[in-house]
Amino acid sequence: MTPVPRYPPTQFPAPVTRTRRAGDFLLSETHYPSESVLAPHAHEYACVVVVLEGSFTEHNESETRTAEPGTVIVRPPGETHSNRFADDGGRCLNVELSPGWLGSVPHRSVRSTASRSGSWSLLGRRLHLEMIHDDDISAMAVESLLLEILSSLAREERISSVAPPWLLRARDRIHDDPAARVTLAILAAEAGVHPVHFATTFRRFFGQPVAATIRQLRVELACRDLARSEAPIADVAIQAGFADQSHLGRALKQALRVTPAAYRSASRRNAAP
């Protein structure tokens, strides 16, 4: 049997357009041509992957995942996986975690998983902006964002095991169409519970109000369109569910600390290998 290739830090089976070091972390941006197929391989370091553009399926030892822009994947060190990209190819941010740092966090913190939740997506995009904007990239900023991602993973796993089914269905409904015009009353009626019970239960499990979750998902939706389309920012705002361009601007500034125009420019900088 042919041994599975195992890549050392900053080495990937794809073109790497830039690499930055931030203390215990190595950040690399990789590009994948249309319909690329990556044979089974592994990486020496654990890695947090942020999908910036494109879509693909990934097979590992236990499951098949579908990834699209905004997906965040966590891989433990040495996990064997293969990838098949769609016709739009892909672009990813890979944050490799040194063994020394990995030993300082709880053993179960870095588990094989993937998520497309609004909070994960925006944390991943903030990591990418850190890589792009800071000449002297802050290791503390990168570490803080990574810890937020890993703690969100642990919380999401707990929620999925104990939350009432109606709440998980409501969450999926919001995630599937964040731009939809819904009210708390509509969501509660669909779930079959009182609006007050819906609101308090949602906040207890997810740590924030329904409106904040929807806003995060809409920002993520707008980020995808800003990165891949030439549509006027006002049109992007409306399509993502915001009232107007100013509304999007305020939400994006709060989430990522940049304006829509600045995000569009940053997301396309060196976008091709």
C-alpha cells in the first residue's frame, strides 16, 4: 500500500500565495484550480481552515463534508483526508497550530469538525483580515480568534446534544435563508412555542438574541457577494437582507472592523496565484 503523503508546515498540495508567521501559528493562503482533485494526504500540524472562495467535498477517515465560502474546518494533526473541488475551484486560509501551543489547550479542543455558522465564519474572516492588513501580525490577536473558534466548537457540540428539536429546526431555518424577512412571532409559531419562550431559550443555548444571529449570517452572506461579484454595494446589502447600504456598513464595521468597500478590496488582494 502506498503511504499517504504527510506535509510539513507551510507545505500544501496546492499553490501557496503567501505565508505569515504569528508566534506559534503559521498562516498560509492556498489556491485550487477548477475541478482539482487532491489524493489522500495529511499534515504534520493541526490546522484551522477557512474557506474564502469556491466549494469542495472533503473525505476523511469517518465522514464526508461539504465546504463552501465561510465554512471553517478544524483538523487534528495527521488526519488523512482527500478533496474534490467544484468547477469554481477554491481559495483557503490555513492556520497551522504548533505542537507546543496545541499541548497547552485541552486535549478535546482540537477535534475533527466543520461548521458554517455565522459566528465561525466571521471569526475566520477576521483571521484572514489579520493576515492581510498587519505587517507585524499580532500573535495575540490570532490566538484569541482561534480560541474563540475552538470554544465555539465545544459549545456547538453541547448544543446539538441537549437542545430541544424545535430549537435546532429553527436554527437551521435561519441558517438556510438568513436574508428572509422573519419575525420572532413567525419563528415561534413555526416552532410551536410562545415568542417569549422562543427568545429566552434561543439566547440561553446560543448565547445571543435571535436578531444578533441573523445579523451575523447576513454579514457572512454579504461578505461572500462582496468578494465574488461586481454588484454595487447597495445591491449586495439588499440581497443579504439589510435595509440599505448604510445598514450593511454598520453591521460589517461592528463584525469585522472594516467598511464594505475595504472588505471587497482586501478579499481580492492577491486573489490569484
